[in-house]
Amino acid sequence: MENIKRLPSMTIGESVKKVLSNLFNFKGRARRSELWMYWLFYFLVSMVLMFIVKPWPVVSFIVYTLLHLSLWSVTVRRLHDRGHSGWWVTIAILLSTFLQAYYLDMGYYEIIETINPDPEAAMAIMMDPIFNIGLLVSFFVNISILIFCVLDSKPEPNKYGLSPKYVVEE
């Protein structure tokens, strides 16, 4: 008879080591504790690096690119753990990129960042249907990803592999 045993949660050190060793791995499954402990590490490191590497834009770009890549890969593996496609993360990234380019093209950032911003011009852009539809779709996609990542692992194997949290004892 098979007994399913749940492994203990990962520590922040175990999580960081596992995520960084799987930096370019978008296959397989990741545990909830792996994702959330890495998020904590990511947040703390980002806060510290904001002050350290900010004067060097090239170094800053490289560090933040690696941090984002690691976060995307562990999130894709976490979605796989729940049986969902990693394309959710790709859609979120593409939506964010599109919206940022759209806001830049519309002059939204220029209006907001001036010394005396024109509220009517900012509101005109914010009332644009593309602006609102983009925000709504982005909100839906990101909330869906969050919900998928918060839910517990599925103990059974799925098309992405065996469960990293539950092991079968004989």
C-alpha cells in the first residue's frame, strides 16, 4: 500500500539555492514554499541593490534581468505544480510590456512627471479604452497567477512531472 508523505517547507536558503540553480529551467514543478521564500529573497535583495547598483546602469540592468528571469522561471514551475500552463507568465510579461510602451507613446509618463502635471491631459489618457481594457486584462491575468500560486500543490503526478512536495513511501 502506498503512503503519501508531505515534505517540510523549504527554508529561504534552500529556496534561493534551488531557484538560482534552475535559472533557465522553465520545466518541471516548484513548491509553494520555494516560490514564496524566493519572493522574500527577491524583495530584500532588490531593496538593497536599488541603492548599491543604481549608479551603474549596465550592472543594474544585468542584475535585475537575472532576478526577473529567476522569478519568472520559478513562477512558471509553480504554475506547472498546479497543472496550469506557464504561458500565463508569458502573457503577463507581454501585457506589461505592451502597456508600458502604450503609456510611453501616449505621453502619460511625461504628463505625470512634470513639475505641474496637467490633470485633464492625464485623465484624457486614463479614459482611453485601450488604457482601461489593458489594465483590466492585466489585472485579471495577474490575479489568476497569484491565485494559482497560492493554492496548494497537487499530490498526484501531472504532465509537468512528479510532485516536489508529496513523495510516495512504500
